[in-house]
Amino acid sequence: MELQVQATPVKRLCKTHNTITVNGMYPGPTLEVNNGDTLVVKVTNKARYNVTIHWHGVRQMRTAWADGPEFVTQCPIRPGNTYTYRFTIQGQEGTLWWHAHSSWLRATVYGALIIRPRPGDSYPFPKPKRETPLLLGEWWDANPIDVVRQATRTGAAPNVSNAYIINGQPGDLYNCSKKDTIIVPVNSGETNLLRIINSALNQQLFFKIANHKLTVVGADASYLKPFTTSVLMLGPGQTTDVLITADQPTAKYYIAARAYASAQGAPFDNTTTTAILEYETAPCLAKCTSTKPVMPSLPTFNDTATATAFTKSLRSPRKVDVPTEIDENLFITVGLGLKNCPRGASRRNCQGPNGTRFAASMNNVSFVLPSKFSLLQAHQQRIPGVFTSDLPPNPPRKFDYTGNVSRLLRQPARGTRVYKLKYGSRVQIVLQGTSIFTAENHPIHLHGYDFYILAEGFGNFNPNRDTAKFNLIDPPLRNTASVPVGGWTVIRFVADNPGVWLMHCHLDVHITWGLATAFLVENGVGELQTLEPPPADLPLC
């Protein structure tokens, strides 16, 4: 399979931009595979920017070289060059996706990755009549790379997007968009599978279909105990599979998504994207063309109660094997901070609050990507000076994480500091949000792993009180966890995949500011517990 990254004229909101796409498509092609398949994907970079492709949520057992984050597992594919990603899908079924993992290219470089059961196996629910991937995204009426470069120059927050999109189209509520609104056809009485992916760059989204219930059956390519809801909340990076039965009067119904924006006072794109669920049954054809689709009532942008009720409803279909003995117990603060204007810098470069620059950190370390080697290369070839393995397992200073925080704590230290894990170690991480600058919901994604989400809550995590809330029976298995605004989430996994694995906030504006770290998982014993050697065509820095 070949993916060509290239500039293509794309017209949205009345204006044409020279947009970076894959194979000239926006969004890029949907890859459909089966559990157990090996993928060989040759990526050619015909754009003017460096690029890499990340296969979001793929376990990449022993194939970390194919994971894709720039300067973590590989150097970027330079303009004019190619790299072939080779990896096998093992024990995963459902919806994942792929996207660029270099600067802000993933604003437009992304597509669905659909994993069906092995031939002969079936879904754990009745086979749907049709399946439709719905990729939720963001559109800037500008070049997204220019947007992030300007923010990096000024130290201020980047401009928010101008539209949300469904499968690349903004929908009826935006200028010059109506004729291209996405139509999802259904027949009365049939049950269909929708694969919903939040591929937006910087925004959690609420999702709803007018007058229809959604039965959630999977998330992040793991099956779930089915439950019915009228609304979904997805953080960037997250996927949700739902069954929908066409049991309403024959008509058109809006499929709609808008922001869940939990950071108080922070600007956000307050628009609504729509597609149309259209009943194809005969009486509708004449009647429906003239009638306006029914609009769902979406939650308000700051409806944290609805977001929380949704994430707390997720359960694995049956009892699962959660690690109970813990070898590594980490407590990691995640949040924003501010950096004082560097000595000698002009005020032009310090346009954050009160003449500062925005920053973000985990355990007060604002993560800096290397530029001459990837972390994985430096680890494998033992190249000194690229990173240190001394990320603190706990915050360097204890404080009231979600309360009124002293200004002294706002200054994170920059560094390329990772945390080392022995092969097979059983890991628990408390992800604790902070209100150092503004508390908000953070979608935290761990590469190379799925993890069980045991519990979440508001305020500061208190082991004496909150351990009793852990679900050790049927917690959901995910690759991206929504850490609640001003709250915490506890995850567990076994470090059974050697390599260097990025853990970061999937709001790209926050990665830019340093809201990331990485785990260096050592090799175990024998070939099956050892990272494969690097491929011959691995890009060089």
C-alpha cells in the first residue's frame, strides 16, 4: 500500500488553500484490514514539510520503529524521501486511525484504520447492515503550520479553528458548505455501525444524532459492554463504535458535533458541524428533499457532567485480567504553566498572560524533543547526551494541585527526561490534572499500549479515599484517557512491549508547549521480548 503526502488545492468556507493531503484526498484514505494482518505501507513525502505517520492505537509489538512520532521512534521523512512502515495487527478489533505526527500536519493528514475480525470470526453484536466511518476534524481558514509557527514565535495561544468538519466537510451551518454536506443513507428498520473518530487537533467534541439513540459497542479498538446513550464525548485521538437503528419516522436528521471546552475563559471554536442521516425509504425521497433536517439539542460547551457521565459508563464486556500487584506506582501531574519572558527577549515573543510564554509539563518537566537523533535510536545505539532517564515518578513538590496554586509553581523546567521501565513490570499511573494556569480536560494518549482505566474523579487524588473507587472487575481498555477538568484518572498496564513510547496530551497545542514524556521499556529475555532491529530505510536526521 502506498501513501503519498502532497499539497492539494482544497476549497472550504469559500476559500481554496494549498492543503497537505494524502493521495490527494481529504481526509486521507480509509485503510481496511483484519485482526492478524501485516501492513506494509510505503509513505512518500512530496510536500514541503517533514512528515511522519503514526498508527494511532496500534500496539506495535516489538516494531516501535513503525510507530511514527517524530524524533521519538524515527527521524522525519524529509521532502522527496520515502519510508516503509511494517507492522502486524495483533489481537485488536474495531476502529483506530492514522495521522501525521510532525508539527501540526495532522490537522489535514489523517484517515481511518478499520480492523475487522479475523476471517471466520464475527462481531460480538449482530452484523450491521452498513458501516460508516465518521471522522470529526477541525479546519483553519489558514495554513495550520503557519498558525502553530506564529504561536511558537509569540508565546501566546494559537488561533482557534474556523470550522469543525465531518469526513472533511463543515456542513449546512457554514458559508459555502451546504452543497457538500456529508449524507449518511439508512433504510427504515435497519441497524448500522458508525465508527466515530475525533481527529480534531485541539478540541474535545460532543456528538449527537437528532432523535436517535446510540448503542456504544467499542472504543479505541476494544469491545465494550453495550450501553445506550443519546450523546458521546470524544477527546482528540479517541474512537467510539456505535450501533444506530433507523427506528424514527422517515425524514432527514442532523448528525452534529460541537466543542466540549472545559478551560474556563479560554477561547475556542464555538461552531457546530453537521452531516445528514437520510432515510432512503420510498415515501421519503420526494418529501425529504424539501424539508429541513431535524436538529439535535447538543450539550452546552462546558457541560462537564455530561462528559463525565459518558466516560464513566464505559466497561469491558466481561471480567478482565487487571494487574493487581504493582511494581511501578507513578503519580504524574499534567497541566499548563507559564514561563517568564527570557532575558533579552522582546515583548513580541512574550504575548502570553502578563508578558509570559505558555508552557505545559508532566511532573514539572516541559518535554523537549531531540533534533539530531530519535529517542529510540539514541537508546538502541547508546548515544549519550540525547535524553536522560530521570523523569521524577512523583511531582518534585507536593501542592494543592487543583486549588489556588502559588505563582512560584508556574515555571516548568525544560528537558528531555524519560522514565525507564523493566520488561514485564506492572505499572499504575495516577494522572493528576492541575490548575497552575487553567484546569481543563486533557486527553492523554500512550503509544504502544492499551491500558485499563480504573477510576476518575475531581479534585486531588487521595489514595486513602479514592482507591476504594477502583474498578478491578471490568474497567475499559483504551489508548487515550480523558483526564477530567480539575481532576484525575488512574490507569494500569503491563510493560510488555520494548521500545520508547511517547505519552502526551492529544491536544496538539499542549504537545507544542511540552505536555509529554516517554517511557523507555527495556528488552526482556529472548527474541519475543526484544525490539526488532531497525529497518534499513529508517530515515536519518
